[in-house]
Amino acid sequence: MMKFLMKSRRDIPRQQKRRRWTMLRPCMRGAGRHPARGTSPVPSEHCILNNNAMQPPRCPARAALQGCELLPRTRGGGVAGVDYLDEHEAFAASRSSDYVYAPSDDAAFGVLDGHAETIEGDIKLPLVVTGPAGCGKSALLANWVEHRRMRKHRDEFLFQHFVGCSPRSKQLAHLLHRLETALKEHFQLREMEVPTSEERLRWSLNRFLAAAAKKQFPARIVVVMDAVNRLKGESSAADTLHWLPTELPHGVRIIVSTVELEQNGFQTGGSAGEGESRVHRTYTELRRRKCPTIRLQPLSVETRHQIIGNFLHVNQQALQSLEQAQQFRLVTAKASSQPLFLRTILYALRLGFELSDATVDEQIDTYLAAETSAQLIAHVLQLCGEYIRVALVPVSRGAVEHHGNAKVLESIMTALFASRHGLCEEELWGIVELSNGDSLPLEQRECIRRVLRDYTFSVRSLRNFSHEDYALVVYKEYICSPEVHVRMHQPMARYF
């Protein structure tokens, strides 16, 4: 087999290789890669040959944004984790298969399953999942989609969109274009063209749903859209849900999540308080349509016990020393009723067991001093910066201090925040080395990879924040103002 593959590569005409590379070069420039920083056009180990096309060098992810296909990596591939081909799959995995999940409401899966089922000729209004920010709406939908895929009918069309998993996911036009393109491809609607403007996409949505529903009897179409309250459009149509059909075709099921109350300012952790104001427009519109609703509540003590137990079972080697009394302290902490707070503290303990000399009780005391998820995330990032500073095994003391003063983690997190689609590892190292004036030792790189695993996901080798609250904390702690944010682009511009 290897002999055949090697032969097929040699059989590619040299002229065709050169022509393909000439076509790719402007695409690389458009993706932000300075041509002088490229390397020779040799195949990368993460790429495959597709239609006799030579893949671009150095950072395969940049070419992936231009349409090149990459092979997905297998789970458990070292501390770097898994590389996904789609940001929505990566976002969902960060709340399902890459974590542990216990529903706060045992009946929620049953309600979602019941809504998704189709009976001959029936029509249903959209189902709404609501609750305060940070209560686990995204986790519920991500885990239910994974559950549904294993049990759904083989002809069922199941679509998911998580608003906020990437910058473009927040655009209404992008959501509608993804959905209508998926409907066209799945149901082979060859005679229908997917519009390019947001206005035409809004008007064509119901036509695509109706045409797809006529392709099978009974129709089985399930569309899951998370955080529709955060969609942005060219007009107020995104907020008021005018793009969502008031009457759905037979057999079409739509599930959306939203918040009930608007939030002003920097507010994370989902706690009620000064961030709350009036009822959100999306919730008002869905309530006006009399849509059925599932309202999520904060995690119960029993659910927290279950999440901690499942997490300990998955991470036996790292967390084998967490005693019952210590688990009780985590469970009974008021802030741990919020899923993000509990997730952050469990990840921090796992990381502390690997990299910190502090005892478990000392770590728990430190983490439980935080009252919100934002405070906890900020403190854990500070500790992670310390882990990276001391990551060097005995070399000169001056070298350790030099890299500690360079604020390596701050440079990496701000670079990720300033990037639009994320950065590959090589770009991260290059930007940090350009900012600090020195290369990063291998020990620090490994430590950084370990820290990034808990706060980012990788899509086509590009790393980005796995939760928007992480990005918000980075902005508040390291950037603080639009002027500093603009300056963050300068080292990236010099690098690219």
C-alpha cells in the first residue's frame, strides 16, 4: 500500500505541481501569510493529496481556510488534544465528549427527543431552551445532539449551529448560508441556488425547508441553534427573529436556546445581579409565538456530585488523591451551582496536580475564594503563568527570570484574542518570540500546550478559545481598552 501511494505521488506531473503551487500562493497571502515567511512546497504530515493537488507548507491550517482538506486527528494524540475540521463540532465536543456531563434536569433529554420525533402530517412550533447565562444551555444541546446521532432515524437530517464558537458564527448571514447549503446538499435540491445576501437568505429559508420536507415522507428535519440571542445581522431582524419562519413545514423541528434577560457590561458566570435589565427581544418574540419552553436551573447538589464523580472516573491518574471531604467542599460552594465555575475548578485542580507543588487543600482554598467564574478564570490564568515561568528544568536562574518577566502566557492569550480565526502553534511561538526577543525553550512549549488544552480547542490546527468567557477574561485582565487591543495587532503584523 505504501509503495502504491509513493508511486502515485511520483506520478504527479511536475508541471501540474508547479501550476498548483502558483495558484495557492495568492491564497496564502490572502490568509495573512507573508510569502517571504513560507518554506518550500513540500507535503505536510498533516495533509493529504486531494485530486493530485499539492498542499501548502508550514501552517496547513491557513490553506484549510482556503478549502484544502485535512485529515482529522485521532482522540488522545498527546497533550495537544484533538484537531477538528469544524468549529461547531469542536465547540460541542468541549462540552460533551471532551468533558463530563450530567443534566441538571433529567427530563430535558426526553422533552428534546419528544419534540424531535415526527408524526405523519404534524406541525410544531420551535422548542426554546432558556435560562441565565452560564447555566448549561450549550452543554445540554451539545450532549443531546451527540445522544440523538446514536439513536436517530437513518434518514433524519440533523443540523447544529453554536453562535459564538467563532466570530463568523455570530453573523446571521453565515448561519442561514450554512443551513441552506446543508439542506441543498443533503436533499439534493439541485434546482435551488443558495443566495449570498442576508436579505435574500432570510426570505429563502422557508423555501429551502419546505422543499427539503417534500423530498421524504414523513419529513425528518431537526435544526438546533444555540444562543440565537447573540446573532448579529445587517438590521434588527436578528434580534427580533423575523428570519425565523412563523409557521414551519410538516416534519421540520427547530430547537433554539436564548436568555430571558439582557445583560449589560462585563458579566460572566451567569449570576444574577447588576448585569440584568429588561427581557431580551428574542425571548419576547418566542414567548409571543407561544413556543414550548425548557427552563434550566442552576446545578443541584446531586448533579454536582455526579459531575465530580464522573470527572474523577475519567481522570483517575491525575485526581486520585481528591478525598470525600474535599469533594464536599466543592459541592457545597455556592458558585459551583454554575456549570462553568465547576468545570473551571475541576480543570484547575487537574492541572495543579500535574504542575503545582501546592497541596490539594491549598488549591481548593485559593479557588473557592473566587465568587464568580470570571474571578476564578482570572486567578487560574495567573497561576498558569507561574507554572510556565518555572517550567524550565534546572538551567541558569537568569534564564528562568528572563522568561518569567516576558509574560509568555499573557502574550499568547492576547495574540489568540487579537486573531480572528485562531493561530497555529508555529504562529504562536513565532509571535511570542518576536515580542520577547528570544526563543521559547521546549520545556515551556510543552507546559504552554498543556495549559492551552484546557482553555482552547483546535480546528484545522488553529487554536482558539473554547468558551467566550475565557476570551472576555483575557480582555479584561490583559487588554482592558480598545487602544491596547489595536496595539496587540502590531506584533502579529510584524510576524505575518
